[in-house]
Amino acid sequence: MITREEIIKRTNDALKKEFEFTDAQLVPTAQLKDDLCLDSLDAVDMVVVLEQQFGVTLRQGYDLRTMVTLNDLYDFIEKLARAHHK
Amino acid sequence: MTRVRTWFNTFFIGGAAVAWLAVSTVLAAPFLWLKSHEKDKAVRKFVYIQSLGIVFCMRLASTGLRVKTANRPDGSCVIVANHASALDLYTVSAFGFSNVVYITKGWVFKLPFFRYVMQSAGYIDAQKTSPADMLDLCRKAVAKGCDIVLFPQGSRKDPHARFKSGAFYLAEQLGLPVIPVAIAGTQHMLPAGSWWIRPAQITLKMFEAVHPQNFPGELGHLHMAQALKKQIMDFVDKEENL
């Protein structure tokens, strides 16, 4: 099963490539809206980017309003990965 | 010498520019107010004339102002430009775009005096308008023959900030070509947070229009944003490092 470290690395790599973030910005406590300035369209794009990165469907359970920080996003992907593994 | 020129630019040319905006508005307001038919179009034309006046002042304050234009396609377009100075708002007029609707941040709509002009011209408040309403308002503006102007970086704080993909999503949804515009030098003339107008070389470059169909797929608008940012910023960096 994919490890949390791998989830973090692959998520950050995808976000750096598509949204031009730097390593310094992508700390687990970074707030998606306030620190990373992701708007509603970015949130939709981010789901597509991460789906392509992990090869899973995220959009059904995904809700930006419930995800405040990058850490919440990692948790969400990890939870999906665990459910997928079972 | 540069210090003397900065003083002259700020107090004489800057003063003349502010006076031009104020006096032209006071003189034109009664006529625009009385105009019952296509008032919004008349206000946009008036803003275009005002902007040409500001570009003339920029020319006087600069060490040279060059405008490199290109052929535009027939019909409405989405115009996108980099944004590092308050002067950028006026530069679109240098290419002859006279009937434009700006999509801007909400705080601009709170400025006294400006807000009346912006509301009358039919400009769109990006923060108050939902994505669905934004599309609807843009469709109405396009039906009136307007071009849509956006600064995808959203603010002047970081001249190399990411281009957000909203403008390109809009172009994709409306089926409009996108005209990239590079604005080089204004961040040296009037940087964000400064009131001093420094002498600087200004270059305004309009590129050939790009069609959203060239960027297929679910993330087409995101990839279009990245490609056009590169095109614009490569030009700006080259010009500013001359």
C-alpha cells in the first residue's frame, strides 16, 4: 500500500508542476485558500490533477470546504488509498 | 538627474494625469448621465479616451514608450496581461481596444469616484460575482461587442505570480480567442505601494490571439494559463533586463 510519505511527495510534486508552488509553500499547515490562494476553479483543477496523479476518483467525496490545510488533503487521499486497498 | 526627473514626473506629470481624470470626468458626467441609449457603451468609450490620456502622460514620464501591436481576430476576445503596477489598467487602450469590460477585484469597486464609472461601464466585480453569474455577464458583454480584460495574476504584489486559470476557463466556455499582452517597465515606473513616478522604459506588446481549442482536455485552461504566462513573462523579463 502507498505510504503517507509517498502520498505527500506525489501530491506536492503534482501541485508544484501544475500550480507553480515552491517547496517552502507546501508545508502541511499551509491553508489551501488563505496561504496557497486556491480559488474554487483551482480546487476543481486540483482534483483533476490529483486524480491523474493517483489514478483514483476523488471528486465524489471531495469537498474543499471541509479541507482547510494541505494536511487535510493528505489525510483525505490516505483515507481513500486505504479504502481502495481493502 | 534621475531624482529630479522622478520629482518632475510625480508632481507635474502625475498631477496632470490626476487633473485629466478629474476634469474630464466632471465635464463628461452630465452628458453621460443624460444619455439614455447605450449609456454603458458611452462610458466605456469615455474610459478609453481617458486611458489614452494616461498613456500619453506615461510616455512623457518614461525614457521611451514602445507599442508593438498585432492583428486581432474579428469579434470579441479575452485580453490577458501581466500586472505589476496601477498603470497597467490604462495600457490596454494603447492597442486601440476601445470597448472593453474589465473583470477586477472587489476593492476597486469601493474606491470613491471610480466605482461610479466602473458600475456605469458594466465592469464586473470578480469577488461578488459567482462563476455562473460571471459567465452570464460576460456573455451579455460579448453580445454587445465588448472585449473582456483580465489580469490573471490578480494582484500587483508579485510580478511573477502564477496566472490563475479563470480567464482561460472563461475563454474556453465562451469560445473566444485569447490575446496575450505583455506590459514591461511599468513596475519600475510606478511599483505597487509607491507614489513616486520614476523614469523607465515602457514596452507594451500584443501577441497574436491564441484559441482555447489549442489546449484540449479537462485541464486545457490550466495549461493555457501556464503557456501564456511563459510567453508574456519571457518577453517582460527580456525587455526589463535590457
